[in-house]
Amino acid sequence: MVCIIGGGVIGLASAYALVRAGHEVTVIDARETLGSETSFANGGQLSYRYVAPLADAGVPLQAIGWLLRGDSPLKLRPRLDPQQWRWMASFLGACRGSVNKRNAGHLLRLASLSQDTLQKWRDDDHLDGFDWRRNGKLVTFRSARSFEQARSKVTDILQQQVLSAADCARLEPALAGGDFVGGIYTPNEEVGDCHAFCQQLAARLEASGRCRFLLGRKVSGIRQTGGTVQAIELGDEVMPVEHLVLAAGYRSAELGVPLPLYPLKGYSLSVPIGTHHQAPNVSITDYDRKIVYARIGEQLRVAAMVDIVGFDASLEPKRLALMKHQALEIFPNAGDYAQAVEWAGMRPATPTGVPLIGAGHCRNLWLNLGHGALGFTLACGSGQLLAELISQRAPSIDMQGLAPRAA
């Protein structure tokens, strides 16, 4: 039996892959409902080819400039917290061009597997009902310098197309009149409702008869002897486990396992779309403002911000107001902004931006953590890799760079 702590998209995708591989699975989550934290209202873009880590050469200097602006996409609130300072020190160490390029390669490899895995699950199991579409993604640029830097990195013209401002408006009429100098379009990118995807996976898992859910139950401890996890503690209850998977995001560190994770707080608006609205059909990333837009069913999902502010997931009105103001500037007729549903979530991130997938410090302890803003994008591939490792099968891709490092 495999026990998974965490009922978000990473934990559920891991459970789904394990059940497909023939395992019995128990999913435990402290919340009463599945997919109700970071997976609930994230950006929705399945962005398989835009996976470069945040840590890169020039980012520290750029971040200083951002912090001096009132409309900054980044917010830093230093705390008397050694975990925050260790994470930031490691992040600064990863801000080198060569490191970014190497880590982007690891993420691209995993993202490609994830896209293939989701396609297989959809084909084999008729997994649907989460507003999935292959609608393409357009990254738009307001700065000529950032546009030139981006176009210089395009190496596959079959996968990515360099567009002028006029081309962008023709591709997506909702962009007409926008203050952009050009864009990069990737036709094969996708979109979906992450929370609905979690519910679909949960329904299929329950129907399989090979998975049970323990919801509203908080794991209070892990019992291990001689380098092997023996059991987990659920309050006064002790539950033996054969394999234990940590997939509870940044909360996984609360279980006493040293992990290089820190939450990066982000926000979203879910804007209802009516018949008279003109929301974009193509997924849009406003590169210079660091805002993403995705049409998910009959709503426009607007997501943005990287706030390094500790562990408080509460809504911050000023940040949400800034997001709404910027969304109205570019897409004033996209939906009923007065009825937008506001949300904030804590993305569990490693300093390098590369997740931890594989064996932990105990023989039967497994990690599937640290996907940052790419959780939905990377979930299926990460779950597939984990299932292969636990099943003692050769992984589908090279695990270099993805296997857990010492925290």
C-alpha cells in the first residue's frame, strides 16, 4: 500500500499513476475537500514550453527595480525566519545563466513527458470534464529589449512563431489596441481547470476500488526505524505504511523532513464571461507585467504575483486591485470584473525551480514536491515518474536534475 500525504493536483496525479500501475493507494489531506488549496484557482495554463526557472542571471538586479515600483509583480517581506533566508540565499546562488539553462532543460524534459502522459490518460481513460483545450499560448512583450531577447532564444520555428504587434492582434483580436511590440506564439500549448481536473481524478480513483481518501485528517508525525518509515501518526491513531509519498506542497516540511521549499504567494481572479464579452481565446502571458490570462470554460482566469511574505495565504486587497486594474487595461471587455472571484494560493517552490521527485532520506519515503507555478503543467509527468520508481521500473525520462538533493 502506498500512502500519499497531499490531495492537490500533484498528490492526485501521483495516486492516479500508481493505481494505473496496479498499486493500492491511500490519499490523506488535512482539508475536507480535495484540490482546495494551490490547485483550486491557479492560472490554468498548461505551459509545456515556457518552463524556465525564475532564478536567472540578472534577476536579482531586476528584482531590486521591481521592489521600488508600486506596481511590482514581486513583493518581498523579510522575516525573522531562517527558512526564508536559506531559501533566498540558495535562490541567489542559482541566479546564473548556465544554471538557468541547465535547469530549464530538466523542466522541459519533464514537461514534455507530462504533456504526453496527460494525452495518454485522456485517450485511454476518456478523462475529460475539466475544460481542457489546446488553444495555444501567446507571450506578449511591451519592451523592445525583452522582445529581442525572447526572439533570440527561439530555436524551433515549428513550435514557436515570432509575431509582430499586428500579427498578435490578428491572431487574438481581443489584443487590438494593446501596448505591445510583438509576441512569441506556441500553437500546441493547452489550458484546463486544475480544480475540476482534481475532481475528475478523484472520481476515477474512487471508482477504481484501489484508492481510499482520508480527508480532514492531519498527519502529525512520521515514525521511522533504521532508515525505513514504519507508520504515520494521525493524532492518536498510528497507521502502518509500506511506502509514503510527501506531496503536500510547502506543508510537507511540517513533518520534520528537511526540504528546500518556500511558498511563493500568487493571486488570481476568475472573471465570468457572458455572450456579449470579448475574452481572448488564446492563452496570453503579458511578459513585462508577469500576468497570465487563460479562458477556462465560461470564465477568464487572471493570475499573477510572486510574493515572498511567509505563510499567510490571506487575500491582500491592494495586490488584487492592481491585478484587476492591469487586466482591465488590456482586456476591458473580457468579462464581468465586478463579479470576479478572488483567490490566493501558496506555490511550493525550490530555489532552483526544479521539483524534487524520487526517493527521500528513508528507503520507502518518496517526494513529489516543489513544482512552484508549474504544478498543473508538470503533475501528470511527475506522477508517472513516481509510479515508475515505486514500481521499480525504469523511468520514462532521464532523472538527472530531478532526483531529490540534500536539503
